[in-house]
Amino acid sequence: MSNVITLNVPSRRRGLGQRISGMIESFAHARRTGDDVFWLKENAELLNILECTGTAIDDDALVPHAGFLRQVESRIEFFPQYYRFLLSICLDLEDLGMSTDGQGERLVAWAANCGLPEAELSDLQRAEARRLMLRRGVDPMAGDTGLDDRLRGFIGRTQTFAMPNKKAAYELTHIVFYLSEYGRRDPILDVSAITSLEFAGLLAFLDQNADLLAEVCVALRYAGRTPSPIWENWLEREIALFTVTEDDHVGIADDYHEFFVGNWALAVAGRPAFGKAMGPGRIRFDRAEHSASPLRDISECMFRLASARRSDWQSMRPHVADVLTREGHDILSEAEASSDKFDSFFAGFARTGMRGAQ
């Protein structure tokens, strides 16, 4: 697969610190207002990436969040359903160097005393709550001794991740983030969990889903594994092709999350990250357009084969190749070359073992 890449070299007038400061200012004040739950989501994601990658922050870069810190205690009391977002932002601001006079510790104690983690419905949310509150020495799940076993049981079921299921794949990556404390300790993943990540990465690459593939690459790095160079090189090209638009009236239904996690994956891999010029005003992030991915065509081909469908990739490859465009075939060839688990991935993707299940 060949792509003509145009690299947008950042302006020399804006160093990395200035670009990061401009992005923080934009997300704090220029894109959304603080009473919008999407403001919480966007800012929590940005600050978390900056904190866990150890990105250098200028001394005054966090000042735009001073107003948030003044109101966070009243906000969490009135909006306890958003306590994880609010804790995440506050704790990251503290750990990035902003002085709060122990505000994060007080918020964690308040959330624990109110039993907020007990209202969580899923193990994933419980794991996130535990990870956040342990940053200030409180374990809200101390009595749930089976939580890690259930999380590991989920990510160890490799069949789940050989089939297109974005929700499950994102839950997989986030479980690894929490078990590893965002790269601070060994998550102790077994072979099946690593295979699950490989399968999820193959699906993301076949779907040309840079957002999910970036998270898979980060999770593999946090598990002490090196992702395929094919995946990481493709991510680097995709991020280089992003268009960053600064305009007071630009729409913000954009690809900011893909931009965030793509740069996160670059940073974790030791590659230059956040290289786009960004000011403090309203910013929009757009991924470059490209042709449709081959994943849907492959899936439809296998479905149409019905009883002739086989789990053996070499016997199915000619059928699949017949329905793909030239670009789709190139992407498939790169996917095959990116992982030595492609054949076993396809055996699960074909779903022949589910026929006649009772």
C-alpha cells in the first residue's frame, strides 16, 4: 500500500511546551463550557494522557483550570454521577504540578464516604474507580477480592476479540490500562490476554481504525510487549496527516479523540508526539479522508460463503481476495505481515466453531 505523505512541520515559533499550553487552553475554555459533560470527558482525556506520559508542562500551562478547581467540590456534591471524571481531572492537575492544598485527597475521601463506587454497575467502572482512588491511598474495592479475576477472565477469552466488537475491544484496552496503572507497573498478562490484544489490533488495522489501534498499541507497550512496526508506522503517518484548524467558529464534532490517543501511542513508543501547531483558541481536529477499509468486505464475503466457510485462512484467502479492491488487498497483506497470529485470528473470525451450538 502506498501513500503520499505531506508532513506538516510545526511552526518554529511554537515549541512543544507552547503547543501543549495552547491545547490545554483551547479545551479548557474555547471548545465547550464547563457545564457540558463532554467538556469533562475531553479535558479528563487530555490531562490523563499528559500526566501518564510525563509530558513537559510549562509553569503556567494549567492556569486555565484554576476556575474548575475553585468549583470542583461543589460540582462533585451536585453531580456525583460524574465523580470519576471530576476526580480524574483534579488528580491529574495535582500530579502535573498544580497546587491544590490537598483537594484531590479530600475529594477521594468524600467519594469513598458517600459510597459512590458501590453504585457502579460494571467491573470496568469499578476498576477505574479503584485506580483513581488508590492514587490517594483509598481502595474502595478492598472487599471485592474477585475483581481482578473477573477482569482477567474477560480479557483472556480470545474468541471475543477475533470478531468485530468495538465495545469489547475498548474494554479490553482499558482493563490493561487500569491493571498496569497506566504503565506504572506490570499488569501480569498471560499469553491469552496478549493474544486478545493482538486480535483486537488486527481487527482495528483491517478496519483502518486508528483510534482503537492506538489504544491497543499503548496497552501492548504497558504489558511490556512491542507492537508491530507496521501498526505503529501506520499510526504515525495517520497522525501526521491530521488537519488542525484554528477558528473561532469551527465545528467541534471532530476526530479529537483519535488525535489524542494517536499521539499518546507515539509518546509511549518514544516517538515525537503532539507535533501539530496549536494555539489557545477554538481548535478542530480532522483525520485525512481515505478509502473504505476491507474489514466489511471480508466479513460479508465470509457470511455469504455460508456452509462453505472454513476456519483455515489459506483456503479462504482466494475467496476473500476476489472481493477486495486493490487498496483493500494491500491493507490485508500488511495485516497478515503484522502478526504471526493472523491464522489463529482468522479461525476465530470465521466463526465456524459456533455452527449448531446448543
